[in-house]
Amino acid sequence: MLALIVAILALTVAAAPLLDRLLGRNAGWVLAIPLIVSAVIAARTYQSTTGGSGPYTETHQWMPTLGVDLAFRFDGLSLVFLMLVLIIGAGVVMYSTRYLSPGHNVGFWFFITGFAAAMTLLVLTDDLIVFYVAWELTTLCSFFLIAMTGGFGGRAPAVRTLLVTVFGGLLLLTATVIMIVTTGTTRLSEVLTSESWDEQPAMLVTVAILVAIAAFTKSAQFPFQAWLPDSMAAISPVSAYLHAAAMVKAGIYLMLRYSPLFSDLFWWQILLIVSGAVTAVFGAMTAVKRDDLKEVLAYSTMSQLGLLTFTIGLAFEGALTAAIVHTIAHATFKAALFMLIGIVDHEAGTRRFSKLRQMRMKLPVTKTLTVITAASMAGIPPLAGFVSKEKLIEATLDLPVPDADYTVIFAGVVVITSIMTFVYSARIIMGVFGMRRKEIDAASTEPKEVHEGPFLFWMVPLLLAGVTIVVGLVPQILEHPVADAVLAANGAEYEPGLALWHGFNLALGLSALIIVVGALFVRRLDIVRGLLSRSMSPISGLGAVESIRAGIIEAGGYITRLSGTTSMRRHLAAPMVLLVLIAFVGMLMITDLPEIVGDPSRTSDWVMTGLIAVGVAAAIRANSRLTVIIVVSIVGFSMTLWFYALGAADVATTQLTVEVLTVVVMVLVLHRLPSAFKSEGRSNESLSMALAAGMALATFIAIVALTGRREKSDAAEYYLRSAENETGGSNIVNTILVDFRALDTFGELTVLGVAGLVIAVLVASRPLSRPHDADLDIESPIAPPRENAVFLKTSLYLIGPIIVGMSALLFLRGHYETGGGFVAALVAGAGLMLMYLAAPSDDEGRLGVSYSALICAAVTVGAVTGMFGFLEGSFLAPFDINLGVTEITSTLIFDLGVYLGVIGLVVASVNLLGTADSRGFSPDSHLGHPHRPTLGKTREHLHRSRRRQRENFDGDAGADTGEAGPVLDEDGDYVFDTVPEDPEESSDATEATDTAERN
């Protein structure tokens, strides 16, 4: 059932773009349904299979050779966090249907549901590798949500957030590797109970420190707290979900999950207690002095997370109980408050206290709900926040230490933080209430009126406020799940003892003290804020993060300046020198080599070697680029013949088609380059020859030392023995690619797609040189392009069906005979290249299919086929598909993905490199570059193109718009520094752009 929950959410993510296309912002109502259904399934699963008797587990093979499984473990701790993720997530997407502007919000729906799916996987998985993957997915979703919804001002905060959280992810990855190596398992539950830690206490301390810091980066704990207020550039729904109920709770979950292993470690306790206490007090004090409602909530969240971290660091049952109860209470009232502040911002157009206090706030429902949820945050009875605050106080008072000084200090941290919490909660209420009645009556002008939004806007905050009331009045409803969560986090049974009234005791007295002192501070708010302003640290955490970000960019620029070059010699020099050194060291270290097995060569091998050597020498001596391409292609075809002679038909066929396509692609690039190489100095030529000779010698030594000195390897014997029996295929090469090593092939398929996209990015970011036109006389018989294309075009009608049939044959027979998806696609690609060459002009040679669609389809087919492999036990495991009249194997469908990927790369090469208006990217014109006028292949065609250019383009399409880009003003906000425009120039530019778009 747990795998079903993950699958439902994965399908929800996949369906989000389509639902947005169909329903616009109302897609949220549909997207909330799978989240609610998943919550119901989880609750029923827990009730029927666990119920406190022990964790419920599921295991599904994923990558068995690596020991990585989709292993799920569902206990009380998972239940608490999963309910927060799913229920509040459903509320956020419903709330977003009214918050978002009408229209399409594909990115928002995709990443918000993706975040829910990632968090669900995080709290359910019992595999360390999957846990890390889910952890990083939450980081990426958070980055995109902040960057996309925060507008231009959200980009820098998104990058800074990514910088901090990725750093934490790297530390978690390091800890994960150490845990796997130390314990010999990837199963999280086994790592937590492994006896290996008793033998290696130093490793245990190291892992504890790494995990603690990783949690600090995710939950915004000192000294990594700066990203949380910075990320408030995102819209309110994002803040309500990520920064109140989900993402920041990932760090809390991490600390609670590892608490059974680390709770007795001094360094674990001291890190959590110190960092949590500093964050709690600092965040609360900073929240009091902020003027923006959302900033107040941001620092408030930081402070409350600090209290949770501090309490987890106390590391006994009562403290863990308090942390879990406060996690629930905080997620409830804080998500509601973010939504309510979003309503105020949406209706009033501002979140600043100074401006809201000048408005007449006719928001009766919003005011009421804000009072309830802010009072819960302040710890006012009878609300959930009061119950959780008392548990926090009790945890410090019941601390099992002999020294009473610790009790006083720890209780003081909670009390001081709670007093400041009361103060900023009161400020939030005052901000939402706007102008007071007497101020309205005394105003000389009628203040701006802010009216209540529709019911659907405040429906979710209403439900959350109801939850905080019910939990406050009847906290016993959480008794059983909290007890189970404490059992999972501590390994010992404990009675939480949740109740609204515990009688008159010290905890109640401290709660009353907090309210009284907090009320006094509110009455003297200006004085308190003034004192806090003077006591703030002069060091800016955000400034430190920004300095690190800028430093990383500067360091990258420095390295780029050292290594960045378009010189092939400089790029190849470093790896060549390294390989020569490796060969030299190998010569010194290897003194005894096995005997050569059999005859290592034949006479024909030396003939082919000589032919290739002649080709290489000719390529070295050639000055013409075209000559080099011809000679190098001859070398490639010689290698093809050699492969055929050795009996490697699959490899030879692939090499043959690759050589054909490579030559054509090189020619596409060649006609944008000078025909001859520029003259090199004698010293450069000597250096190049020395490097090449050294590389050749190193390669020769490696071949002599490492080949022909053994029989078939164990892997080769295994494939020869098992291929046909286990896969049904007799083509060993193909079975290795799509059956045994399908995961490797899927990675290569992804690389093919990335290569196509890289071509697009390069062409988009760096203008291509204009194609060199043939210097032909108009009267020359080879000048007319259309007449000279007749032969190729006619041949295409005859050869085309043959190429299609050959491609289909190679594709279908690949499992049994020479062929397969890769070589079949290369043959089809050769046909596409022939279509391009048969066209009379570059523009008419453009292939009318979207390369991006082909690449996306290729990766999707491979991934979906792999997911269905779970039906057979693991990702990409082959399975048979019964079509009624026959059966096919899933590897055929996977091979189709490879086929589409290669075709997509060929189409990208032709459309982006082989046409004169490559910057247009049609049919993939979504990259947004205006089409350039087409240039022909002869002077006559060139003249016609230039005449059309003069007729169609009146003005300079590249004219300066006058916008100099964003800069930081004195307040640290981004503004646009605009320079004066020339009206005539601007008009010409606009007209040129419009004309370009029409054409």
C-alpha cells in the first residue's frame, strides 16, 4: 500500500501540466484529491497493519545489483510527518486556486505536487540511497518554486537557498556513504541498530556531526538560518507549504529519525542544543522588530524550528514527546497564518505594518482566524499551541540531569523565546486589524478600505484554525500517534500524558508568566523594538551567504579564465599528459606480465594498421579542413572493415553508420568555418607532435601490456552462457545493452538527449558564423540549386523506402541477429541526412519534426518501461507483453526509446547546424529567437535572399531597447536602471521585431 501511495503521487505530478492546461488555476481542486486519498490510504494502512504493534514494511526491488531497493517502513514517526505533508499539502493546493491569478500555472502545480511526492518518499523510505534522492528532490523543487513564483526578485534568493541546502545535501551524502561502508547495508532501520558502531565510535561521531549539520541547513538553524527569511520571495502558498509544514520539517524528521542512534552522543546533544537555542532566541527577537508580516512569520518559523531542534537535543522521552507535539501544532497554526497573510496581501496589496495601519480592514473572517491562529502560536489556552508550549516547558523542567543549573538555563531559553513569540503574535494581530476606530474617526481623509475575499479563499485557514481549537481542547486525540512516534524516535515506550489541564504546577506558572510579561512588552512595544534593534548582531547571515555565492562565481570565473579556450590543443593537452604519466608509472611498476595467449594478430591486422597509419599521417599533413574530414572518414571506414574482419558485425555496422553521420555533421559545421587551417608556429607544431607521439607510445604500451594475455573474462563467459537462456535473444551485444545492462543504456540514452539540448543551448547562446556561400558564376551548370538537386531527390524516392525498411528490419531483429534500436536509428538518421542533402536550399532541408519532442519521448519511453519493470521485481527488469496473437518483450519498447533518442539527436544536428536560420529553432521555436533571413547556397540565391531581407526587415532587429538590466538600490532591492532611448531607434527595433515574428 505504501508503494501505491508513492505511485499515486507520482502520477499526480505527471498529470499536473495536463490538468493546468484543461482547468487553469482550478486544477488545484483535482490535484488535492490524490493527496487526500493518499492520506486516507496511509491512515487505514497504519490502523490495520501497525497500530502501535510494530512498523509496517514493504520492499520492492529497484537496483538489486547495487543493493538499492524501494524499501518502505511505516511507523508512528512516519505517520505524523506523512499526515502533515499530505493534509496540509492538499489544503495548500486548494487555497492556491483562489490565490493564483486566472490562467495557466504549469510550473507551480508541477513542482508543488512534486514536492509533496518527494516529501512522502522521504518519510516512508527505509533505504539510505532513496532517502538521499528524496532529500535532494525537495531541494530542487524548493529552488524552482522560489525562483518561478518570486518573479525577478526570487532568483537570487532561490540560488542562495539552493547553495545552503545543497551544501547540506553533500554532507548527508557523505554521511550516507560512511554508513553504508561501515554497516554493509543500505537499509536505514538496520543502520540504526547495527553493532558495527560499537566497534567504530569515531565513525559514529563523524556521521552524527554530518547528519546534524545537514539537518541544520534544511531547517534553517544557526549558522545556516539566513536562507529561510530570504526565501520569502516566494508566494504565500509556497511559504505555507515548504516553509511551515514540509521542507523545513525535513530536517526535524531527519534528527528525530536518527535520534535512536545518536541520542547518547555528547557532540550530537551539544550541537542540537546550542544551535537550536541560538536560533530560537535570535529568530524570535528579530521577528519582533520586522515591519513585514511575512518576514515576521519567516523569523517566527526559524525561531520555532530552533525550539524543536533544541528540544530534540535534550534526547529523552519527554523532550521527544514535546518536539513531536509542537511539530504538529506549529505546522497547523503556521500554515494557516501564512495563508491568512496571503489573503491580506492579496486584498490590501501590501504586507507592511506601517501601511496596513493606515487602512480600514473590513476582513471579519480573516481577522477572527488570525486571532485564533496567532493566539495558538503565542501559547494562549485553550489552543494547540498552549498544549505544545507546556510540553516544551515540562521537557526542560523534567530534564534527567543532577545539576539544576542546566534546568534553569534550558527553561530560560524556552521562556524567553515564548515571551518574544507572544509579542510578535500580537503584532501580527494588530497589523491585520489595521486602523483603530478612533484613528478612523480622527482621519482627515477616508482611508483605503480592504474587503473580505470569497469563502473559498479562507476555507482552508478556517479548517486549520478549527484543528488548532480541537487539538487544544481535546489533545488526547493525539495520544496514541504521538506515543507511537516517540517509540520510533527513541526505541522506548512512553506515555505522552497530553491534556489541556494538568493542575497548578510550575509549567503552568511559567506559562502565566510568559503571557503577563509578553502583554507588558506589547504595551511598551516601541521601547522593546528599539532595544532589540540595538542588540542585533552587526554580522548579516544573508550577507555571508551572498558573499559565498559571489565568491564561488568569482572562483569559477577565475578557473574558466585559466582553462576556458577554444583551442583543441589546450583542451587535449591535460588528459594526454596525464595518460602519458600513467603509462610511464605503469612501466616502472609492472615488472611481470602474463604470457600472451594464442596468436595476438593476423596478417590482415597489419595491413589495416598500415592503412590507418597512412590516413593519420595524411590528416596531420593536411592544411584543408575538407581534406582532413575526408582522410579521417577513411580512417573510420578502415576501422569498420577491421571490425567486420574480426567478426564483430554489430560493432562494425554501428561504426559504419556513425561514420556516415559524423561526416555529414562535420560538413554542416565546416561550411561555417574557413576552408584552411591557420598557420601554426613551429614551436606549437613541435609541442603538438611531441604530445601526439607520447600519447601514441603510451597507447602502444597499454595495448601490448593489457591485451591478448588472458582467455575470456568471467563476465564474457557469463554473457555467452546466459544470454539466450535468460533473455531469449541470440544477439549477445543487444542483450547486454537492453537486458543485462539496461540501466547503463538508459544513462547513455539520457546523454544522447542532453547532447541534443547542448547543441540547442550553444547555438542559442553563441551566434553561429554565417555559412560560406559557394563562389560560383551564375552561368555555371552546377550553380542552380534546384536543377542539381533533381538527381538526389529522384534517388531519394527509390532509396527512401529501402532505408525505412532496412531501419525497421534492423530494429525488429536486433534481439536475435545483427541490429538493434541504436544501429536502426543510425540508418534512419542517414536517410534523414539524405533528405537534407537532396533539398535545394538549407531552409528547405529543415526536417519538419521537433527534436525536443523526440528527445523527451525517448527518455520518457525508457523511464516508463523501466517503471513497469517493477512488476518483475526491479527497475528495467524485462518482461513479456501478450498481444493476443503474439508476445513481445519490454526490451523492444525500451529499444524504441533508444531509437527515438538517436533520431532526435540527428534532427537537432540538422535543424540547428545545417540551416541558415538556426537561431530560429523552428519547429522548436519556443526558445524565442527571431528568425533570420535565409541565405542560399549560390550567389544568385544569396542575392535573392538579400533582396527579400531588405524588403522584409526595415530596421535593426538587434537595436538596443534601452534597458540596462537590474541593479541593487540602497535598500538592497532590485530595480531596473533604464537609460534614455532614441525614439526613432526604438521604433525601428520594435518594427523589426514585429516583422521578424510575422515572417
